[in-house]
Amino acid sequence: MTSAFTWIWGRIADLLPGRTDLAEIRRDPRRDLLAGLTVAIVALPLALGFGVSSGLGAEAGLATAVIAGALAAVFGGSNLQVSGPTGAMTVVLVPIVAEHGPSGVLTVGLMAGLMLVVLALLRAGKYMQYVPAPVVEGFTLGIACVIGLQQIPNALGVPKPDGDRVLVVTWRALEEFAHNPNWTALAFALAVAAVMLIGARWRPTVPFSILAVIAATIVAQVAGLDAAKPIGDLPSGLPAPSLSFLDLGSLGSLLAPAVAVAALAALESLLSASVADGMTVGQQHDPDRELFGQGLANIAAPLFGGVPATGAIARTAVNVRTGAGSRLAALTHAAILAVIVFAAAPLVSKIPLAALAGVLLATAVRMVEVGSLRAMARATRSDALILVLTAVATLALDLVYAVIIGLVVAGGLALRAVAIQARLDQVPLDRGDHSAEEHALLAEHIVAYRIDGPLFFAAAHRFLLELAEVADVQVVILRMSRVTTIDATGALVLKDVVEKLNRRGVVVMTSGIRPGQRHVLDSVGALEVLRLEGREYATTPEAIQGARTYLECAGVMPALPAQTSRPISEETEETVG
């Protein structure tokens, strides 16, 4: 018990913030404060909207943005990550609210937070590095498209249509705009987006998003443009922390939803952090610390009535693009939202939704790294296919399905590429010390094959079964020194081929089996078949000598001066090629 406690405490200590984080915060606090302010402006309508969409109300979204955003900023593993309620998480939460009510969502969030902490303690974050670059690039492209399309209703100044899919909602919004056009809202959105995109090229250090939003708000108020619909009334204050929502009797029924929420939070947060790393130079997140920070954020948020949170790619992208360099920016974003909740709600409520839509439209455009996408598409056809499939799935389905599809396709293509590298080549017999006459006689009755590459399920059947059709020979020598790996399927196919040849009277001898591959061969009984009557040898010359001896005993060859052969050993085959 003591050792387990010591281990847990040691792991927690490793995941806590250190002096390096404080040094990074002190490096350029002014830029971080400005970035945090910009992100807060962008995050406010998102927090309100996602809170409402989840079914728990705008107050829940704000509580999540403030509490989860602050804790994830302090304890997370990325200097640039901004956390809060997200659209992907909302999709998961809606059915939970319908079945278990608001208290069920809060309980699920708490359970998911505990699961994330456990994953961090188990160092599960490192497995994120196995996600291929085309999947990350496709995810980023797909999310950029989703972010842009989500802003269409507000940019067009029409009520958000009903629908679960962003493409459906966008199409319905366009139809509504065609019937009742709102050119004022569209002008605000396009103007803000244009100012941000042009200004970023002209003066990258100037926070044009803030200036554009302020200008749009002033114009809307001074000109009395009712068509520029504002954010509207905001809730003031956060509820006191409480565990009154927790029902211990419902934990069993909420376990499966909690696992789904934890998986999505881990996946979206780590992918978002990876994308943020790719948008900068010199930044690298700690995946275990990120899981730990997200876990603490999701444990605390439900206590204040907040919904489960994840790293938010849209807010993180804004954070990066506005010059953030440390976690102070994300912490500032949470602090500003807290101030807004308590003090400045009337002022912020006047910001036109179309202006905020323009901010996110520009953000979505700037998320797309054309050069990186072009390079990935040109790398290989497989990379291009994975990128496109992941992007389309992100747009048409959701983040989880997109990543799963991307990983499955990438894994399948990788296996195909590895399997193609596996070869079975017929090779000439090494002459050794044999005379030309003897060597010709050996070659008449012996055929040698060399196996190159992996002998596993995706490749074994393709070429090993060809061996069973070998004819007009007495002995087959399998040279296995170049086999890189063997799995159970490969071992079973090899065993089956050897048994088929033996039944036809063809003797199979092997050479160069590596020590590390013997366990797999032995586990399926293949090694026992290969060792039959001493037919396994350390090197190819020994196997040829063994075949010669066999042919002499069978009366196929005349008895000639025998070579001195060594006993079977587990040395690696010395003769290759």
C-alpha cells in the first residue's frame, strides 16, 4: 500500500507545474495578455452557445469556460492550449441530457475527469504520437471547415436552423438568407474577417480581431442597425460549488457515457495540442500533463454546474495566431471571462454576432496551412488519401469517427506497404567446397529460397503458399536469416507449408532462424516440425551439407567425401544473400 501511494504521489509530482512554466510566463507577458483578451472575446459566444446546445444553459457554458479553462491552463501540458466547452462534446452530451437529465451530465463530467487523471498517471498520453501526420492534417482541415460553416447562420444574420449536421444547418441557413437576406450582418462578418486577414499580413503583432470587433460594435450602436443582432443578455455570476448533483446509485448506468466523454476529451485535447504545436516553432506539449490538466478541469467544472470540457481547437488557433507564447494567455482568457460574468455582461451583450462570426471565419481560413497540405498530398498517394478521408469524415461525421477512420485507413495502408516488402526469392546454392560436378548434382535435387522481411498475417499467405507447389526436387532449403519478424499467423502458414511438402516427400530444411523468433514458432508447433530429424541448421552451408547427406542416404547421390558439419545451434545465420 505504501509503495503504491509513493508511486502515485511521485507521478502526480511529475505532472504538476514547475519553474519552467513560470519562466515562460515571464518571457513576454504583454503578448500573452493581449492574446488572452482576444481569445476571451472569441470564446464568449462559443461558451454561451455550447452551454445552451448541451441542454444545461448558457450559465453552464460560461462556468466551463472559466473554471475548466483556468485549471487546464495551469495544469495542462500545452503552453498554447485553450480549453472549454466544444461542439464535438456537445454532440455527445445531448443524448445524455435526454436520458439522465442535467445531473447525469454533471456526474458524467466528474467521472470522466477522474478517468483522465488515471490515464495521465498511467502515461497513456504517449500513444498519441502514433497518430500519423496525415490524420492530424486532415483533422485540422476538417475542423477549419466545420468552424467556418458553423458561423454561416450568424454571418448571414439568420436564426440557426435545426439540424445535427453542420452541412445541413449551413444549407438551411443559405435557403433562409435567400428568402430573407440580411446584408447588414453579412457586411459585418465579411468586414471583420477581411480586416483580420489583411491586417495579419500587414502588422502581425497588432490584435486586429479586437479592433475589428470594437469597431463593428460601435458602428452597430451608433447607426442603430437592428439587423446586426447582438449577443443578448448574459447571466451574471457563477453558482457556488456543490456536489448535490451526485447520485451514487446512478454511477453504474453512467459508466459507459463517462468512458465516451473521457475518450473524446483525451482525443480532442491531444489532437488540438498537436495542431497547436504544428502552428508554431519550438513548442511541444506534454501529453500526460495535458491529460492530467484536462482531468482536473473536468473534475472541477461540474461542481460549478459546468459541462465536460476539452481542448478547443478554434480558441487554441486564435490563441496561437494572436501571438501567445505561454499558458498565461489561456489563463488570462479564463480570468477575463470571469470578469465579464460578474461585471461587464451588459457591454459585451451588445457585440454583434455577425462580427464574432467574422472573427471565426478568419480564424478558420488561417488554420489551413496550404503549404503543409500540399506537401502532405504530394508525399504519397496513401498520405493524400488519409488526409482527404479524415477531413471529409470530420466534416460529414464528427471528430471521433474521423480520427478512427483515419487511423484504420492509415493502419491498413501501412500494413499493405510492409506486406509488399516481404519477399520469397529462389536463390542459387552456395558452392562452398563442392566440386563443379557435385554442385551441379546438388542443384538438380535441391532448391533454396530466401525469405526477406516480415512473416506476418498480412504477407504470409501471399508467398508462402507458393512453396507448396514446388515440384521435381527432393529438398527445399528455407533461408530465414533475413526474416525481420514473425507472428502466429506467419508461423502457422509456415508450418502448414512444411507439412504439405513433407507429405509429398519433399524434405524441408531451414537455416538462420533468429533466437528472438523461436518462441513464436514453438508456440504454434512450427519449430517442432522444422526440427524433424535434425533439419534445422544455424547457417546455409550446414543446411546444404545436411541436404547432401540426406540425398546420399536416400540413394539419390553417390557417397562423396563428407563435409564436417557442426551441430545445430541458435547462432544467427552467417551467410546471407
